[in-house]
Amino acid sequence: MSTSDGDERQIDDSSARLVELKLLIPADLYRAFQRCLWMQINDSGQTQLQLMEEVILDFLNKYGC
């Protein structure tokens, strides 16, 4: 893992260059997100990274970004 400017961290991956996105949320939302994420992983067979990308794409589409 290499660190770039500021707090942005980049993770090298064989298929893509990933950048960490840090969100500050209340603890109860974090726990609910983690539970939901692992349920989706088990139900859908998608990876954690695939689901995280889906969350971000949904957010961007919702706000027309």
C-alpha cells in the first residue's frame, strides 16, 4: 500500500488501482452497513469490493453526478 498526497491512500490491485474512501458515520450505521454487506456477500456471491463499488455508483446516480 502506498500513500499519496493528503489522506488519500491507494491500494494496488492486479485488475485496478483502488483508492480508499473514508466515511465518518455513527457507530450504529456502521454496524448495520457491515451486517448488510456480509449478508449481500453471502446471498449474491459478489465480493466486498464489487458491493462497495455498487454503493458508490448508486450514490452517484441518485444525485446525478
